[in-house]
Amino acid sequence: MTRQLLSYNNTMEDIMFILTVIIGYGIGSWLLLGYTTRVSKEIRAKSRFINLMHWTVAIIQFSLLGILLFILFSNRTGFLSPSVFAISSISASIIMGVIAFKFFSWYKLSNNKNLTVMLYGIAALTLALSIAEDAGTKLLMVQVIQEKSPPGTTSKSSFVYKPSQKYNAEIEYKIVTPQTTTLYILPNSNLMYYNLLNSIVLPIAFVFRWGASTMLLRNVYQRIGKLPLSLWIVLSLPLILYLVGKTPGFFSGESLSGVDEPYRYYFRILFRAGTIAGNILFGLAFFVVARRVRSLKLRDYLTIAAIGDTIVGISLSTSALEQTYGVAAHSLVLLSSYLFSMGLYVVAISISQDSSLRKSIKRSMVDLIDNIGSAQMEQEVKGRVMKVIRNQQKEMEEQTGGFSYTVSENDVKEYMALIIDERRRSNILARDGSNKKTIQQNVPNAIASKISDSDISKRIEKEETNIMIQDLIEKLQAAGTKIEKIASTRTTETRVSPPPSLFINPDTEAKYESILVNGEPLRALEFKDDFSDEEGEGIITSLLPVSDSSDHSNALFPEPTGYHHFYSSPKLIVEYIGNNPSTLKVLAKVLGKEKQTREVKSSIRGEHESEK
């Protein structure tokens, strides 16, 4: 409709504008941002940057909704429509630029230099340039001229794409009212640059997005078997339609002035069909990947990315020269760019912070997700190492009156490469006892004097095993166990009594939840702050059931009979009551080796045994 495909009148224009504002902004934005808010809650609590980006986009999106509603009810566009167009385009370009930078950094940190990661980085960058180019050419090159309408003129608006000798320009769009006629013209001095930019930047972005999505699907299906020819044809069809429909525009711009009038319609049909089909394909690639992963959390994030990748290209193809529904539909590039970037960025962060997710992704053999997650983990490790080094330097300066060794960036990179390599080979080197010796021989002296490899390893290991109650439930479900909740999460005062040497506040607030794992009770206690292994042992000791004592006032949990198995992570104490070998195996995989075990017998059984 916005590109001379369907004829429309003022009534149809009003209907399209109302539907776009209500469905695209009112309902669509509310549902999508609400869904994103819910599934990203845990990550946003840990990342100030993601939380800031989320709420910034939400505020901008609903501010634009307010402006569009004002336009709708006042029936005046003025400077408001260009403002909506400019704000949404600039914000979307920044967001896509950020995710492009992240893709390039992930590719640089990736060990096997995965081509799909690079293609998505180029696709995100060219898409950011396309959004910026589209806004720049239309806001800066296109001029607006108003003239008085002839008597008896009726209201109408349409795309023209015809040259005008009067203005020495090409008329792109015309809005006619009984009082005034508004012309959006492209001066002939700008026409060549306008057509050149639109003919190069937008198609390049589409081609790279197609290449990245096709490569992603190819990697997924090659794990099953060779990609069939029929599927290649289906994947190639949107690109063929897009390029065939776009070809005349390479030479004559949007007006298709070099094409006979009867054929212009068909080229536009092919171009629109390729655009819509291609963007559906781009989003479908992430939906296919989402089905391959077992984690429900990652599925949610990938679904967000899929929705964003589908909408962004379709909204970008809508012309913002149309001042009502055209601007409204085009400005959805902001929301869609955010969804695409947020989904992938949160996927990488989640995998980098969760070792079980990394193992799950490796089993699902999705190269893109595996690579960006591993690269993000190495990036975070380097950040933690730099923080430790800075703290060590600060302490040394305080102790020596300002004197400390100078650590260069190359030293840090060299040391990190050794640490990461050492961790990857730790299982092999541990067999011959050469682990510690290898690191000590290769670590730069300047850094070795400030920080030990064991310190970094402990910090990294602690981060990887730091899971919460919800993480535990998701991991148990992913491992195939049957989970039933028997008590809602609540906050309780632990009132534990650890040994005096342990610095644990007896009144520490903690979350406590009981569930059934394969029909047997499991209870988890989640603390606000980390505790050491020694402190964890003290807490477990204070919670252990003591069957031969009549005083159980210090115990947090009731004491059913059976085997009580205790596990811990830096913020979590887990008690499993049962002795199912398969359940014990899953718990050991998720939480590590159990800390303590106690068999509790019933008081009646104990009395009978004493009588005997």
C-alpha cells in the first residue's frame, strides 16, 4: 500500500493508522516488552547495562506511542511524524551497532573463528547502517513544499515518483487537502546519491542476513544429515525474489523510471514478496535453534531474538514518507532491533555464567550459541582478572607508599591466554602432576607477583557453580527428572547455629522452597550472599537431622526418615531426602559432590531395635 501496490483513500489510511498504533504499539509493544521483562528479570538483576537498555527502550517506545496517539486524535502531523521517525531510527541504529560490536568481539575471542558469528556481526552492522541511511536520506535529502490547492480539490494522498520541471526535482509523495497540497520532493542534485545509497546499503544488509540465517540452519541440519536440495531451493527463493524485484531499482531508484508502467507493478510485487519471505526465514532460523536447546530459559531468549529478527526488516521496508501509518509501522524498527539484540546478548551472558548450560549447548551442537556463550565467558573472565589485578596493585601501593609494578596490556593478555589454556587442559595435566609447574614457568613475573592462578581459578569456578533455586529446578527438569512443587518460594529466617568461628549471621534472610524430585522431597535454601566451603559445612552441620536427640529446635527442616543428602553451592544449600541412584547422579552433575549424608530412623523403629 505504501509503495503503489494497493490503492487506498483517506478512510483506508485512517483505518491502517489506527490498526498500526493499536496493534503494533499498544498491544504488540505491551505484550512483547512484558514478555521480555519477565524472562530477562534474572539477567537484568545482575547486569546494570542490560537493565538500563531495557527500561530506556520501554520509555522511548511508549513515549512514541503517546506522540502517535496525539497525531491520531489531532489529525495533524507537522514536525511530530518526522520526530517519531528520527527518534526510533537513531535509537535502533545504536542498538544494532552495539550488538554488531558484540558479535565481532565474540568472533575475535572465539577459538575456532566460527563463520556464522562473523556473518551475523556483518549483518547487524549493515542493518544498523541501513536504518541510519534510510533515516538520513529521507530526513536530510527530501524537501517539503506546500502550495495552495486548486478550488474543488478533494483530500487524498499518494506516492508519485514522477519528475517535476517546476521544482527541478522528483516528486516522491503528495498529500492533498482542500486548502493545501504538500509535496515531498527529491531535488535532482540529490537524486543520484539517494538512489545509490538505497540501491547498495539495503540490499547488502539483506544478503548478509540471508547468508547468516542460511549458515545457521545449515549448521543445525548438518548434524542430522546432508541438507537436501529441496530445502536449499526453499531457502534461496526469498533471496531470488528480493534481488529480481530490486534489480530495476539499482539503475532507476524507487521510481523505476526505466521500466515500462505495466511491469513496474510486478517488480514491486516480487520485491515485497522477497522482503516478507526473507524476514520470516531470518526469524525462523532462531525458532529452529530454540527447538534444539533443552533449556526453557534459552528457548525464551531465542524466541525473543526470532521475533525481533522477523519484524525489523519488514518495518524497515515501510516508507516513512507516509506521515501516519507509514511512520508508525517504520518506527517499529526500534522495538524489533531491541528484541533481536536483547535475545542474543542475554543468551550469551546466560551461557557464560552457567556451566551446565554450556554443556547442554555442546550436546545440542548449535555452533552459533556455543561460540558466543564461550566467548562471552572468556570476556567476563578477563574482566574479573583485570579487577583482581587492579585491586592487588592498589593494595601494594597502599603498603609501599605508592610503589607498584607496571603491568602492561600485553602482559594481561598473555597471562589470560595461559590461564584459559591451563583450565582447558587441567584434566590432562593433572594426571602427570604438571599443572602447577606449567603455569609457574610461563606466568609473567610482573603479574605473578600480584595474583596467583589459584586465586583466579577459584573465582572462576565459584562463578560457574553459583546457581539459584530457579536455576536448580530448570537444570533438574532439563536432565529429565519429574519436578512437582509442594511449597511456594518464601523468605524465612534461617536461625541456624553454626560454630562461632564462622561469620554467618544467624538471622540471615534466605529463600526456601520444597519440591518433589521423582516423587521424593528436595528442599533448597538460597542465601543472599556467598559463603565459603567452610561456612557451608557449618550451615549443613546445623541443619543435619539428629535422630538420637529429642531437642530439634535448631533444625530448619522437619526430619522425615530416610537418607538425607546435602549439597551446596556459593549461595545454595540443598537437602535431598531419598536414595534413588538416578536422582543422586543428576544432583551430583548439577551441584557437584555431596557434602554430607545422614540416615534418619523413625523413633518407633529405634525403640524396637533398642528392645531387641
